[in-house]
Amino acid sequence: MNDVVLRVCDVRAGYTELDVLRGVSIEVRRGELVSLIGPNGAGKSTVLKAVMGLLRPRAGRVEFDGTDITGWRADRVVRRGLAYVPQGRIVFPQMSVQENLEMGAFTVDAPARVRVALERVYALFPRLADRRRQLAGTMSGGEQQMLAIGRALMIEPRAILLDEPSLGLAPLFQDLIFEKIAELRTLGLTLLMVEQNAARALELSDRGYVLELGRNRYEGPGAALLGDPRVRALYLGG
Ligand SMILES: Nc1ncnc2c1ncn2[C@@H]1O[C@H](COP(=O)(O)OP(=O)(O)O)[C@@H](O)[C@H]1O
Ligand SMILES: [Mg+2]
């Protein structure tokens, strides 16, 4: 069995003729929580888009669960079991919590499986269960982020990519979101998380990668990166 769930191999990609990613390589093994950190504009979100098929790599290779998915369309990638929570906690504001979650299950045909997924999400986020009839647009930022994560879980993914899950949230909700991410890991999910809160992310993570200017800069166990003076000086404010 291939223990590497996600493998990004020397990927180059960009939005114009310029390469934003100039050779990025990342591996996430089964059950790991891996963080991708680095300064603003380093290309972290672009890596996730290139994995998800929202941006086509110009070179390199993306593998998910042993299958070469390089250049696949996003919906096909999702159907394979890779979920994505984009930056900015995007929810359908005029739809209820439950309707938002049901929308997330677009790859799941059997109604019974949708119900099971829904109950799992509600068990993980009791706050969403309490608010299942509430319009998503009327909830706080933290609740909307829970909903965005919950919606991604509705496909019953094997792995999940999270882009800046704590960004812009009140401290209490940041704590809660990080707690839930750790819980997802203990439930056996494989996670790759982009975070501006590098210290917090690395504390929770098995391993981390530091990107700079579209390239790998440092990598290692979360705790080792956290304690590395070069990383601290560059990204954690010394
Ligand atoms: N849609 C886009 N069109 C053109 N350039 C973009 C687009 N999105 C991001 N970029 C550029 O790509 C670079 C990397 O961006 P991004 O991956 O969002 O960085 P990060 O997530 O690490 O902050 C930046 O220089 C940014 O301006
Ligand atoms: Mg980003």
C-alpha cells in the first residue's frame, strides 16, 4: 500500500506567463496533518489550486492515493475523495446551514449516505446542528468557517486541503477551529493546511513545509520547524 496520500512533485504553475510556483514538492502521508507556511505571496494558495485542478500545472506531477491526477478537473479530483476548503469561508448566505451541507454532498448519490454524512458533521460541530435552519449569511465568521469545513466533509473525503482556516476569526473561534482540525486528524483524515498563523499551525502539525517565492525553503517535523531559529526569524517574528 502506498503510504503517501498526496504527492506534489516539482510543480510549476502560474496565472500569467510568469511562474508563481517554480518547483514545489510536498508529500502528505496517510493520517498526517501537514502545514504549508511562508510569507504572503509565497504561492501557498496557488499550490492548493494546482492540486485541486483549479490551475493547471505547467510542469511536475500531482498524485493522490497513487493516481496521477495532474491536470484533472476539480470536480473529478473531488470525486476521488479530496476535499478543499478555500480561503474566505465561502458559504451560500441565503441558504440554511443544512442546505449548505447538502450542497456539499454533490458527489454522493445515495440519500442514506448523505444523512450519515450530515449526522457526522453535526456530531463534530454541535453548533451547526443547533443552527441547521439558520441562514448561513446571518452566522458569525467562526460559524461560517465551521460550515465551510462541514460542507467539505460531506463528500466523506479521505483527505482535505484547508486554506487559511483561522484567518480573520476572533481568538475563541480560532481556538475552536484548530481544535476541530486536530480532531479531524485523530479521526484518521489526512490534512494539508495553509496557515498564516505559522506558530499555531506547526504546534498541531506532524510536519511542515516553508515556501518562499514559489519554492520549497525548509521542511521538517512541526516542532523542529517551530524551534528552528531561521524559520522563527523569517516567519514567526524572531
Ligand atoms: N488569480 C490570480 N491572478 C494573477 N496572479 C495571482 C492570482 N492569484 C495569486 N496571484 C499571484 O501569485 C502569487 C502567489 O499568490 P498566492 O498563492 O495567493 O500566495 P499565498 O497564498 O502564499 O499568499 C502572488 O504574487 C499573487 O499576486
Ligand atoms: Mg493564500
